[in-house]
Amino acid sequence: MADKTKIRSSRRPEPVHQPGTRKGEEMLDAAGKEARRYHTEKTGAGRQSGKSTPRDVSGIVTKGPIDPRSPYLPPS
Amino acid sequence: MAIKARREEPPTPSPQLVEMAWDPITRIVGSLGIYTKLDFQQRKVVECHSTSSIFRGYSIFMQGKDPRDSHFITSRICGICGDNHATCSVYTQNMAYGVRPPALGEWILNLGEAAEYMFDHNIFQENLVAVDYCEQMVRETNPGVLEMAEKTEAPNADVHGYRTIADIMRACNPFAGALYLEGLQMSRLTREKFCLMEGRHVHPSTLYPGGVGTAGTIQVFTDYLVRLMKYVEWMKKMVPLHDDLFNFFYQALPGYEKVGQRRVLLGCWGSFQDPNVCDYDYRTMDDWGRAMFVTPGIVVDGKLVTTSLIDINLGLRILLGSSYYEDWENERTFVDRDPLGNPIDKHHPWNQTTIPKPQKRDFQGNYSWVMSPRWYDGRDYLALDTGGGPLARLWVTALAGLVDLGGYTKATGQSVKIRLPKTATKPEVEFEWKIPQWSNTIERNRARTYFQAYAAAAALHFIDKALEEIRAGHTKTWNEFTVPKEAIGCGFHEAVRGVLSHHMVIENGKIANYHPYPPTPWNASVRDIYGTPGPYEDAVQGTSIFEENGPDNFKGIDILRTVRSFDPCLPCGVHMYLGEGKELKVVHSPTFGRP
């Protein structure tokens, strides 16, 4: 087996970062905040909370929750 | 600090001493070698050295990387608890970036880590450790004990269904025993739970600084809960079963408590953050550390000496003495004061510079790639161990008496109570883990099964909390952050097998220094500059031999049980670096006949 093994050169190109992939914060700056999501109060140890509308969850335009007793239940 | 080893001359070997080595130790991860001198007349291990023959080098190639990649890179340190590293790195980054995940993000992370504890402890206990106590193994090493097991009724037979201890042992037989096979099935369920929370096992894909990418929905938590309740039912059988099995060894082999016993020197860095308290600010780290749902702390000789994460951090020292590295005393100091103004030692992970120096193994000099992490209490450099993880976690949590998870778990000051609710076929059950008399092989293994139940109970609490957030409409799981140009951070967590810390220094927006310290560098550490042996060495040295075989067919079962009780994981022990990318030729060398 050993004589069939090809020993490749130990000189390989160094790994190079491929430019062109934008950072998350750059995309946020360019595209703005995602629609139908909004910040609410801070909870606990200063942790930012946020909610989303049924439109965000379902991808469809809805008039409101399917049941007023469950205002945040996704409509679909 | 001088690095010259101060060692006494080795004692003149006794004529009845036999040198025996297990290299590699099987049924663990990585390359661990245990080299002993045994006195068969006295039935004792006289001397032990633990050695690891792999060098990795994460601390070297992390330099210059984008800090936001650190959790993805450090996750690859380990193929079984990579998520623990990712989590610890996320904690470290949260501190460095000053970002706090939304509460729901933290509960999801806690649920992922709870699933990891349930998975990893389960597969290790049922498929790797249990083999040391199975019928086949006991027949080969202690036939007299098996004979006694056949006649001994299992006290909890009505709960687990095995009439005698020998029946339990038969169920532990590898590949054929019922418990061995059930253990594999349970491991699958726990991995599924993990993937629901962190996207992928074992290298999470939805874990980031500032939160998680998992979409928190009622459905995802229900899917987790369905699997969790099956695991809870399994625990109701396995905790009493392991109690029966391990208690039997004390009964069958008087003096067995001496096997693997060492001084109680336990460290736990805490697990499961409380989003109501934790703000990831170093200056308030003591407060949010004590609010963790597994309490951080250090136990010395049975006394809880601290629960302060700041004290724990300041006392960290990475010593050399028997390792293949050069000292970094004259290298750069990255952090001279912590954010509270406390001085940071040159041998603290924030200031470590890794300088590998490959050399021949010499048990009178340097013999391992593992360094010697110690905790400095102001007087001594303590060779803490983790008790395989669960022993230290339960011991510290019990003594601190801080945890009360809404009735699911409660620390009482001398014990930890774990309440598991009604499941499909079993009623509600309460277990109580009591602080044992010894830090030894059997108690490390017993604690593991209790901590599996603890993790399950904690997960029930986390699901309640996550669903509260969902019902309030708080679906946000991730918060924005920016990477500062200059910052430091540290993260404290519990990898499955014990303490885990990450320390990072950022300069010019890139990593200037990064040092992960997982549990195995602590447990597998070697004799330091003061000659203090590491925990494996200490626990094996002086241990009694109960195996009935003589030197000719000696298996070393008591030694192997001891080493495995720490749940060794050598890829964590040293961190692979191949310099300029030299091609290595791989040669397969079968090792038939290895125990």
C-alpha cells in the first residue's frame, strides 16, 4: 500500500479570506431592520425584548390574531 | 515564577514492583496513557503518571482571527462537547461586546446545554462506564463478586425490574445487554432535543453572541418536551438502579471506597444563566454567577471556600513543571488588571503565551502535552478536579444552598433534591443526592446518574420559562452587537465533564489572545513545578487493587474504573497545530488485546 501512496507537496497556499461576504451589521445598515418586528421593553437584567406581528410569522397579511384571548398566537 | 521542577529522588524500587501501562486507555476520547508501578504483595498502586501524546494548539491559531468566529472554531476542540465550548465562547463574547441576549434566547441556550448533559452523561454512563461493571467484566476480574451478585437481591427491584445485582450486570453487557441498548436509544432522543434548540449536534449552528437563531415557537418547545418526558421516565428507573449497582460494590468489596479516592478538591464553574440577573458584566459577575442554576464554587476538604466567579477567575494559574512547553514569563503581558482593578498574574490564562517544545517522554522530567492548571488560594496551588463534572456540580450546589428551581430542584445545604413529575407510566418521584463521605470512583459515577436527573428537572423549568416568554409575545431571540476595537472577556461554564473557562483579549478588532481551559487539562494535569501530581495521578497512586487476577492476566480494572470515573476527554486536554502544514503519513497499527 505504501508504494501507491502519493506524497503531496507540503507547500500549500495559505488560506485566504474571500472578500465580498458582507458582515451582518453591514446588511442591517443597508437593508434596515426586518419588517414586522419591533422592540418592546427591556426585561430581566437589561435584556432587550422584542415582538413580531402575525405577518412576520406567517408571511401573509392578516388582520389580527385568530383569537383575541391569544393575541400572540400565530394565525396559521 | 521559576519553572524548574523541584522533585525528590525517586524511591528505590521494591523487588515486587511491576511496571504496567495502559496506553491508550480505551472507551474514552483521545490519547491518554496511564503508566503505573504496582505492588502485587501489598495490592496497591505505588506510582502513577498520566500522559497525553497529542498537541493541538488552539491558543496559537486563534490569534488574529475575527472574534465573532471564536465559538465556531473553539467548538471544534471536541467532537462530543463542542457545544459547551461554543456556549462558553458566546459567554466570553457577550462580555467583550457588552451584549445581552433576550431572555428567550438564554432559555433556549439553557435548554440546549441541558440536553447536552442528558446526552453525554447518558452515553458515557450506559455505554462506556457501565461496561466496567457489567457481567462479562466482573466475571473476568472478580468472579467471586459475580457469584455474590447472583445471590444479592436488588433493593430497588420493584422500580427497575432487575431482581438481582447480577441481572443488572448482565443488562450492562456491551452490545447485548438491555440497558446498553436502551441507553443508545435515549442518547438519540437527547440529541434530537439538542438539535431542536441549537440546530446541530455537536457543533451548534444557531448559537451566536447576543442570542440564538432558533425560532422560539410553541411547537419547538413541545417537540422538546415530548422527548424530555421519555427521558424523565428513564431516569426514574436508572437512578435507583445505579444506586443498587454501586452500593453493591461497597458491600461486596469492603474497602472499595479507597479506590480512586483523593482529597476533596473540587471545582465547578457554574452552569445555566438566569436572564433575570445575568448582564454579562465582569463587575457584577459574582452576582450573576451565584444566580446560575448550577452554582459555581470550590470545595476544599469538604468546605465551600468560595462561590465567587471573580475569586475563581483571579485564582487561575497555568503552571508548567512536567509539560512539553517553555515558560512565558518573559513574554507579553496582555492584561495586568481586571475591570475591577485586581492584579492579573502572568500565569493567568489572559496572559498565557503557548510555546510548544516537543521532546522525548521522561517520567523524571517532562512527560505530557497537558499543562498543570491550578487554583491559587493565596497559599497553595490546588490541583482541583471536577469529579467527572457531576460530583463537583452537585457538591458545590448542595453546600451553597442557592438553587431552587420552582420545585423541580432544590439545594438544601447538605444535599440536592430533584423532583421529577408524573410521566406516562410512573408517578412523581423525588430523588435526593446527599454529599458523600468520599471523593472516589464510585461517587463520581453515582453523581453522574443523579446529575442526569438534575439536568432533566432543570430543563422542565427552562421550558416553563421559555413558554412564558412566548405567551407574552416576546419572540425575539437575538440582539445586535458591535465588536469593539479593544476588549477583554471571560466565560465560565460547565462542560459535560467539568469546569470550562474561555479567556479572550481583543486588539484592533481581532483576537490577540485566546485560551480555553476545559475540564481535562485540570483532571489529566501532570506534576507541576512544586511536584504536586494531577488528579488522575493522585487518585490512582495509592489506590488499592481488588482485582482477583495476578500479574500474568491482570486487567487493571480498578485503575481503569478510576480513570474513567473522571470522564476523560483528551482532545480537550491539549489544544492540534501543525505549524506550516506538514503532510503526515498515517500508519494504522492494530492494537489487538488491549483491555
